[in-house]
Amino acid sequence: MSITPNSGPLRARAYHLAAIAAVLCTLAFAAASADQTTPRVPPAKALQLLLEGNQRYITDHAEHPNQRPSDSSQHPFAVILSCSDSRTGPEIIFDRGLGDLFIVRNAGNVPGPLAAESLYYAAAHLGTRLILVLGHTKCGAVAATLSGQTADIPQTAKEIEPAVAKSKSTSGDALDNAISENVRLTVQHLSTATPLAELVKAGNLQIVGAVYHLDSGRIIMLEQSATAAAPSK
């Protein structure tokens, strides 16, 4: 049997690297186990924390928690699906900081496939038990869909069109009605579509809707649809 030169040092180096890999795997497993033992915030408590933060924000008593960099594992107590509008930053209007909220944003806060995958990740892998769908007044994406000026947002408009159609028979401001209906239909869609529906059915997830009012900064909760039960304690 032939022996290649310096095979001994190479073999020792291979053993050394294998040992390091084993240690890293052990640490990763330990971290994953620790994450699983972290208490999950119940939906009712998570919603309470959000609304309390919004109250601090609108009364100029913001605490600005968790504003410094952190490399610790993330345990967000709520997931926010909100519009990309620059005036609606969730961490600001809910007076929260790094690691508190898992945020998915797009124009019109619509539940497309990419958004749904991110929402599911937070619920299934981070243990977050509340998803808040957050619309806002004067939403440009909804206004464009309502007026038929959707050349720049064809895919987004397709998601919003059912809300526009359903709200047309409702009395009151057409845009406000469409914005609220868009939130309600998004809550209903997420609550009944796989895979989030499985978590909702098992009692491990609640999905609710609200509208942020640009003029006052206040969050107004919307009534729940039949498919999205009120958050449990």
C-alpha cells in the first residue's frame, strides 16, 4: 500500500475539523432546544402589548425599547403584515424595538405567496401566535385599484380587487370601506388557506385585522370574521 507524503498531518487535520463540526452541531442543537422552551406569548397578551404600545405612541409617552444591536435569538411576540407606506413603520407606531415584531410589508398589505411563506415561518418556527393584518387610511394601492389605475401594480391590484368589489355596496367613504374590507378579506384568506389554516385550527395561531389612522396615529381594530376567532388567553 502506498502512502502519500504528509498523510499523517492531513489525517490529523481532518480529525480536527470533524471534531469542530461535531461541537458546532451540538451547540446548534442546544440552541434549538432552548428556543423550544421559550414561553410563547398568548395571542390576547400579544395584542394587548401592541395596543399599549400604540397608546404610548399617540400620547407622546413612547419608551423606545430594545433599540440597541443584539445577536441573541429572536422571539417576536407578534407578526405584522402591513403596507410598505413609509408613514406606517410598525416598530414606531407600536413603540417596540428589535426582536419584538416579525414584520412583512408590501404595497396594500396583501397576502401573496411570498408574504404567506414569511408569515408561516414566524408562526411555525419562531412560535409567534398572533398575526395582525394592518391596513391604513389613504392607502395608495387600494386607491389605485379603486380608480382602475393599476398599470404599475397589476399583481397587487389582483389581490385587492375582491375587496373593492365587495365594498362597493357599502355606504360611506368608498376608499375607507375598501381599505377595511381589504384587511378583513386578508384575515379570512390567511385563516383558511394552507398552511396557516392548520395552525389556526389547532389553536396555535390567531389572525386579526386593524387599520392605522394616519391623521391620529391610532390603531382601530376591525370586527372579526367568522373564520378568525378572537385571541384566546
